[in-house]
Amino acid sequence: MNAFLKKYELIFWDTLTVLMANSKFVQKTIRIAYPIFQGIDYKKLLKAITISGVSGFTTGWLIYYAILFFKN
């Protein structure tokens, strides 16, 4: 199984290397995407996503209960 994975990994990289050398679209995509993904701090991103998700969820519940409270 290990030899099988190594063989197909080599085929993948050989194909991708040729594609990267010849395709202007792939080259432009890599030039744009690489700096974006290189500078990402994933721990900070996860914290920001968690905080915004929890705060959005909490705000939704507060609005719902405020509407129920003022309706009666």
C-alpha cells in the first residue's frame, strides 16, 4: 500500500509541475493565493470564527426573547 501511494504521489507532482510551468491561469492563481494562505495564523482565525459564531447565536437568542418579552 505504501509503494502504491508513493507511486501515485509522484505521478500527481509530475503532472502538477508540468501544469504549473505551462498554464498561465495556474500561475496567476498561485501568485494570488500563496501570500494569502502563507500569512494566515490559523489559531487566531479559529478564535475569530468561534467568537463571531457564538456572538451571532447569542444575539439571535436575545432578539428572539426580547420580542417575546415585549410582545406580552
